[in-house]
Amino acid sequence: MVSGGPSSFLAGPPPRIFAHRGFALNAPENTVLAFRHALDNGATHLETDVHSSRDGVAVLSHDARLALPELDIHLEELRVTELQRIDLGFGQSFSTLTEALDAFPEARFNLDVKSEDAVAATAAAVLAAGATDRVLVTSFSEERRRRTVRLLPGVASSASAAIVAQVVVAARLGNAALLRRVLSGCVAVQVPETASVLRVVTPHFVRAVHSVGVEVHVWTVNDPAAMERLLDTGIDGLVTDRTDLAAALIGRRSERDTPGLP
């Protein structure tokens, strides 16, 4: 990997199954229950999003705005105790990052830092849990990603949106030196299969990224036929709402590819 830190986030062979906000068929997304269901349904990694409460606690939620029937407010306007009184259904409320890390001490978490206030809150929770080696930090914002990584020495990280754009160009040019430079400090690129009319994930793109020791993870893939097609390109991970379908497919592929099995 380009990053030479001690992280064990990518320990073990791919392909990896990232539970996108957990497994939310019978649980609210980004809750402890959704993460438990994900691990029970084939996830190897848990993907989630981090904001900060008004009192500086890292809280798991994709959206900053809480458009609930009885409440329309931004998450960061509420203290964590107020957030935890909100009923999200299935006996769940907003989870803090600390609660999730403590509930699943062996699980590996892919953390998308969603706001400026969440940088310090995320780092504090990860450090308090002693979980630096089992999390990956990413963000749409390159500045947020870098700031969080600086607070967590040795943590794994994947490329921000700005870096991904450079990776796509460098891969198309076949410029390994540029790829190595722009991906310095990253162990993965996490991308959609297509962006607008541009097909991002191709066998050539995957080979180019692999040539500098970095993995390719593709989001958000829920159709088994699409999963199969992408795995055939050599990608290393699927970010999916349907970890059950991904695990079943990968199991069938493993059986098919194992010598001596019928």
C-alpha cells in the first residue's frame, strides 16, 4: 500500500464487503442495530458517516438536517443527550461513534467525516477507543480528510473527491508516477462505477490503481449482476446496502474458483 502505517484495516484477502450505513432492511441506517445486522449478514467492514453534536460528540448520521415528522433541525444544533432521545424506530436512536466502536470491538469501520466540527470529534472517539488500527478515514473534502488523518497517526485513509479526479486522469494517461504522488497516504480509492457520463471503473483503471499498491472499492452496488461485473474487473471491495447478496455471490465465486470442488 502507498500508506505504510500500522493499520490492519485491510488485513486479509479481498474482496471486501462494506455495509453501506449498516444493513437497514429491518433497522434504521447508521445505528448499532443496523451494524449488528450487517455483521450477521456477511459484512467484512462497516461504512458510516460522522457529524458532530452541539457539544462536540461524534454522532453517526448521513444527513446533517434531521427532517423528522416532529423535528426539522440540523444535527449540530442538538446536544448528544437530545439526539439520543429521538426515536428512529426499531428501538434505536442516534448512535455515537464511541458507542459503535465499543459495541463491536473487532469490527472495522469506514468513516466518512461529513463536517468540519466532526474532525476533532471523530479523532477523539477513535483515540479513546484505541481503534486507530481498525478504522479508515475519508471525506469528500480533502482538507477535512487531511486534518483528521493528522490527528490519527497511522490511520488508513481513502482518497477524497478531489484526489479521485486526479486519479482518474492519471490512470487514463498511464502515469504511475503521478498516481503514486496523488495517492500518497491513501490505501484505497472508493468510487462509483460511473460519474455522470464517465465510466470510472474499468479493468484498465483497476490495474493502474493496483500498480501503485492501492485498492479499489466501488459504491453503492446492490444488484448482483453489477456486483459480478465489477468483481470481474478485479476490484477489491463492494460498498453495498445488501451485504447478504454480496456475501452469497462472493461465496459462490469462491467455490467456483476453488480447485477440486464440483
